[in-house]
Amino acid sequence: MTSSNEILKNYKNFLISRQMSINYANSMKLWLEYLIKHSIFYTEFTQQDITNFFLENPNHSTETKNCFIKAGKHFYGVFLQTSSEKNEWKKVKQLKVQIRKPQFITIEELNNIIHLIISYEQRLISPLKAEALIKFMYFTGLRKSELLHLKRADINLENDPCLVKVIGKGNKERFVRFSEKYSPNLKKSLINFFAREPENQNAFNITASQLIYLFQKMNTYIKTKHIHIHLLRHSFGKYLLSQGVQLPIIQKLYGHSSIMTTMRYLDPTEELIDNEFKDKK
């Protein structure tokens, strides 16, 4: 019989092979430890056991509980391929979370981040790669998984504006555009980096763990905001909105199926509202 440690090891390798975060494995580690503690076999539990698990951990936030729910659904449904009828986690609904307006970073803050990484982390990432990668994430708003699966053949630098073919959620294809008008020096940064470093595993030759570590390094220098991968995606839309790009266009670039999702990302600032009401000369 396979031990819990062996199952977790296999699950972690399963996530890594698909360039996914190992957070699901960390959540399932705590869950399996709970089952062992209560002498429950890992495939023979009930929804009541899930409820009791949460009751034993009253300090878990709603977001943390939702992480366990998503991890449970993935672990049993995708990894162990348990049928929907027998997967008790599949039957648990996500808890409602109070919607918080996403933070964003400005162009000035972006350039400061790039400067700090180039200045102090050259052993981690080359200056050309750091500038091209961070700018590209900011000015295209790609999700982590989309970036990691991107090939250089998907980036058309000859077109005006430049086109990026992206395979997003649900295997849906969309095109993201960037140009000098809205993405200053991005094309130049990409050309310089691509000329210096041949493509290996993906367009930027970076793994999920390396990407996460890079953002951890950013946070050692930036204390005013928590810099994370999705923050650049939030900031991309906010920046375009400030430049006068229409909401339906931003929705299309984001790959959102609902414009309501886009609107939650792009709550206008007081400064942006003031600019709209100023006399245009």
C-alpha cells in the first residue's frame, strides 16, 4: 500500500511537471496528516470529515479554506482521477470572499523594480533577461501559466502593433498586442534579449519555481507593496485605462469572458476621474 509521503511526493512531481505551484501539495499534506491522526484512509472520508477538518483549524481564513477546497478537488479529481460521485471535495462549494480592490504598480515603480533587480541580482538573472521579462509581463498582462507555455514563435515582433498569440484558460486562443505607444522600449528589450540568449524551454527560459523566486527577491527591495505575479496583470489593465484604452478592448486583452471581471480589476483612481472632468484643450 502506498504511503501518504509517497503519494505527496508523486503529487508534487505531478504539479512540477505541469509547471504548477506546489501549494496544492502543501495543502494536501495537512489534510492527509489530519486523516492519519483520525485513522481515516485517504480515499474513505466524508464531507463531515472535511467540515471537522476546518473546525479543528478555526484560524484558517476564508481564502485559506478555499485553497484547501481547490487543492482537494485537484488532488482527488485530476491527480487520483476519483470520479465526481466519489470525490467529496468536488461537492464542497467555494466560500464567498469579500472582494478587495487589487493593488497596482505605476510605470515609475516598475522601472524602479527593474533597476533594483538589474543592480543586485545579476547572479540570479541577466540584466537583459530581467528587463525583457518584467516589462513583458507588465505590458501584456499574461497569467503565469500563459507566460510559461509561451514560445518565441508566438511573439510577432514584425507586426505593427506586435502580436502575441496566447493560449489562455479553457485552451482558448487570444491575441495580445503591444506597441511603442503604450509599451515604451518593450520591443527593443525583447530583441536584445532574444539575440543574446537562444530559446530553450520557453520564450524566456524560465521555470515556475524560478519565476516565483524572482518575485520573492523583488519583495526584499520593495516594502510598500507586496509584489507578486498577478499584480503585474492587475497593473497592465490599470495602466491601459489611464492611457484612455476602452474597457471592452482591455477585456479582450485580458481574456476575460465577463466584462464585470475586468471592471473589478480597473476601479478608477481619483486622479483618473479628475483628469476626465478637466477641460480638454
